[in-house]
Amino acid sequence: MIEPIVGHYVTIEVQGVTQRLYFEEAGQGRPILCLHTAGADTRQWRHLMNDAEVTKANRLIAFDMPWHSKSLPPEGFQTREYLLTTETYIETVLGMVAALGLDRPVLAGCSMGGRIALQLAALHPDKFSGFIAIEASDFQPAWYDIDWFDRPDAHGGEMGAALVSANISPFAPEAERWNTLWMFMQSGPGVFRGDLSFYTRDDSLIARLGQIDTAKTPVHLIVGAYDLTCTPEDAKRTADAIPGATLSVMDEVGHFPMSEHPEGFRPFFIEALGKIPEHAA
């Protein structure tokens, strides 16, 4: 069977650097721009992109961030260190919106993607019709040493997979648990570390949460009960700081819901789409 997912490449400029990015899409209708977690790629969204009920009225688009999977690093990458910043991340997402000609898409991001979705809700709400922040919180300091993910005496991909394995729900189907871990095993040298540098060191979102206007652009948070990195308590604290934001807790899901437990995540994603008025898009 040939799946309906179609892949393309697009070139954008991010802070003066040319980036050739890979993206996939499926469906038609309201655009939903989907962001993967740290150290992973678009494959996390494949189940929803293959869901005919979801894609019959929604155009799902997911892209690999620079340095991730099919988005090669920029020219001269061997002479630089990959460290993601909030500014670079925001410019990348806005660059994709502009390059693809998306008219106020819904932004759905998980983990670091959920964090940047909230940053964009505060700083660039006019570019989007709503935000779905999955496994997202205001700030989570590292409870691990990120330098372990880029050492000559350890396999960074296997180290990353070992870490995130604790964040996958015991209810997740075994095949999807290992498919999720495989993405981290394949992560490029230092890429997971560079993503976590953004995720664990930038606390600028905390002071910005109160300026998010959910009357203009709805914000809905979704969190898994088995998420150790962003707990339901963390997500609730964050939602409470955003006037008008809503929150759903998934009882049998962890930190990577769309890939680890797609059936468990599906109804919560559909519920979140329903909270964003169609006319807003």
C-alpha cells in the first residue's frame, strides 16, 4: 500500500544561513504545522498523517529541523557546534510558514516543539490561528548532564534513547516504543545535545506567558501522565499562567504521544483541533 504522505524540500534563510529543509504533508483543508521533539524528526507524526479521518479536513505538515534526519546541516557544519536557541527556532518556524505560503496555520508542537509554540503564541500570535502545546511547560532545568550526548567514548544516539526510554508510557505498544527509540538512536552527533541546550537553559518563556491572548489565538496544552520531563503538574502550572488556556491529561501516555502511543493520543489531538475555531484559520 502506498501511503498518502508526500515529501518535499524547501530552502530558507535562517539568521543569514541557508537551510535546505525536508518536510512531509498529507491531507487537505486547514493547515496544521507539526513540530517534532528534541533529537527526533517528522516520523513522529506519521500515524496522524496516515489517518484519513484527520486528514480529510486538515492538511498536516511536518518538517525536520536543520541538522535533523533528512534536513542536512548547513555548509561548513564540521567547523561549528550545533546549539539551538529560541531566536533561531522561532525564525526557522516562521521561515517555513512563509516559504510554504501558510495562512495562519494551527501550530502543534511536542516537547521542545511545544515550548516554542508557546513562545510564538506570546511573540507572534498573528501568524497562527491557534496553538497545541504537547508535553510543554514554561521551563524545565536539566536533571541530567547533556554533555553525555556528544562524547567520543559513548554512542550519543544510544545514550539519548536510553534517557528518553524512561519517558515512554508502559501502556505504549512495544513496536511503537522501539520505533520511537530508533529515531533517537539515529540522531546526528551532538544534535540531541544541541536541542536540549535550548530546552534546559532558556527560561525566557516564564515572563511571557501572561501576555498570551487566548481570545485571539486559542492555546490548548496536552500532557501525558507518564511524562517525567514535563509532568502533568508542570503543564498545569504553565496553563494556569496563561489566561484562558485549556489543558488535557492523557492517562496512559508519556512524553512522545504521537509516536509512542498513537491510538492513545489521537482523541486528545482531535479534541484540541476542535478547540480552535475553523473560521480562525
